Amino acid sequence: MTDRDEQFEERLGHRFQNLELLKRALTHSSALPELRLSEKEGLAAENNEQLEFLGDAVLDLLASEYLLEKFPGWSEGKLSKSRARLVNAQALEQAARRLGLGEQLRLGRGEEKTNGRDKPALLADAFEAVVAAIYLDGGLASAREMLRPTLFESTLKEWGGELFETDRKSALQEFLQGRGRPPAEYRLAGESGPDHQKTFQVEAWVDGVCMASGEGSTKKEAEQQAAGTALGRLEQSQVRS
């Protein structure tokens, strides 16, 4: 990262008063030996692990606030499940990719060689650290302003109203894996409607057989529906056998 990457700050929606916070958030532990050898940073260089810890807490707080505001009638159980989905590693990784965060990371040579900028866990951790850096630099209001479009609203759009639902694709995968069978395959069977209001049709295939189909406003929603139907049929088949 350059001393001031204005395009990246623009994507974050936050201009740092203390740019050192952002540098630290983007510094993986693998980069420290090389940074500390440089005249510019020396022993002052720090990695982002403590910021990850703080970012995790900030994410939980602001995700809870967002869900209470968005769904005031939901039960505690629905809210808890939805919060877990909003801030899970996969959602954080996807948000990091939308921001182009991988390109900004400061990595050691080893991580560079093993494609560290594209590693899901590394991206998710760095996203947490960036959230903490924004919180320390601008307070909760700044962190909230960054998280709503980049994480919360994008994840909610992807899952629709099913944030709190059980992950049926994972449940189907566990069912098949437990019986030594290959994972299900999801095939896009069709889509209809205008670009701003599409409907997707997805089929779930198991062992080369189409077990079920699903429909939804996103591919993920259609896949979840197809997986749930397929799992139900497989469970019924097992009971009968």
C-alpha cells in the first residue's frame, strides 16, 4: 500500500486521520521481519492481530444493532442466527474481495509466494482489522457507515429473508459425506425477469441424478431451496429402505 491510497479509502468510505492505523490493519505477521529491517519502519512495525480481536467485537455490536433496526419483530433466536451469518468468515471474505483488500495487504515473501492475497482466512482476518482501524480512527459512526454497504446490506441481499434459516447446503453436504457419497452439484437451470428483479432456477444433483430444484431471487437462495428439498427426499428414502 502507498502512503495514501485515496481510491482504497474511497471504497472504504473513510479517510483516515491516522494513516498508521490503516497500515497496521493491512500488515500480516509474515511481513514484520522484513519491515523491521527497513530504515523507514524499524521496530515500530506491528501486525494486525490485535486489531482483528477488536474488530471482531465491533462487528458483533454493529451487526446486532443493524438487525434490531432492520427486523424489530424478530425473536432472539432469529437475531442470533442472523448475526452469526452476517459476520461469519465467508461473509467477511466476500466483503474483503468487494473492497479489493487483498491488493492492499503487506505480506512477507513466503505469503506472497503462496498466493496469500487470495487466501480466504487471511482476507477475513484483515477485514476485521480494517473495521477496528476505522473504529479507532473515527468511532462507531464511521465503522457503521463502512459496514452497512460493504457487509451488512450485501449479505442481506444475497440471503434475502433467510438469514436466520439453517444452512441447508451444509446440512445436505454433511448427510452425503457421512454416507461416503460425493457432494451435491448445483446447476443453474434458468433465469427469468428483468435485471433488477431476476428469478433463478437451480437444480441439485446427487450421484448424477437431479434430486430437486429450487427458485429464488438470488442463486444462493435457489440453491438453498433445492438443497433443502433434496435433503428431505434423501432422508425419506433412507427411512423407507
